[in-house]
Amino acid sequence: MPEVILTGAAGRLEGRYTPGKAPGAPIALILHPHPKAGGHMNHPVAAQLFLIFMKRGFATLRFNFRGVGRSQGEFDAGLGELADAASALDWLQANNATASQTWVGAPFWRLWRIAIWPAPSVCAWSFWSRAAATDEACTKRGCSVSLWFSMTSFQLPS
């Protein structure tokens, strides 16, 4: 999987990207666990989720938030990390303009609020921690939220 360097609000963001298997393939952005709890893009759950989407033919991107690994900047208590996620999603969508769907996988509870950020093309949000999120805010935008509590209950549409 090729290494990519994205431009974020706080500088360079380190990432790994795999293109989709077919033109118009869906895209998936994978976010890692909380940086202050040792989260990084190579975290076992983030890496496994990346592989699952990749094997399903998605164009898939995972990256390190600011201040993690070789990404520039420093932790910003959620707001800066939200900007990083938006920059990564912009890059992924720009490089896959004909994508049929957009998915975002977010493991830590604080990023559940990304489901209300203005990204109308996102069709699915997935959270694999024991998030206290509901799908109410996202349903108002016409997308869906799935709360995944373990990789064994993880399912993607065919």
C-alpha cells in the first residue's frame, strides 16, 4: 500500500492509501484511536478495518492525525483532529471523483461528532468503540450510523 503525504491545517499528514479495484469503487476513510491513548494509523483495529475495506474493493485511506508518527503539528483536543479528518476526506474524494459511496470509520468516542460535519456525500459512519452516539443527527442529513462493538459483528454491504 503506497505511502501518501496529505496537506492538513497543521502541516503534513502521513497516510497509507490503496486505490479501489474498479472505476467508481466506493471509498473508505479510516480514523485511528485517540492520539493521547497511543492511537496511530497502524493500530491493530485501524489496520484490520483498512484491510477489510481494501479487500472489498474500496479505495481506502488511513492516516496519522497531527502530532502522531510523521504527521506534523500537535494534538488539538479534537478540533484540529476534526480538521485533519476533513482534509483527508477531501483528498480521498478528490482522488476518487467517481466513487459510488463514501464511508468513514471512527474508533474513538470523541469523533462521533464528525457525523454532523457538512459532508453530504458520506453515506455511512462506523464507530467501533462503545460510543455514546446516536444516529439522530446523522439521520437528519440522510446518512446512516452503525455502532460496531467488535470486529466479529462487523459487516459491510455486498
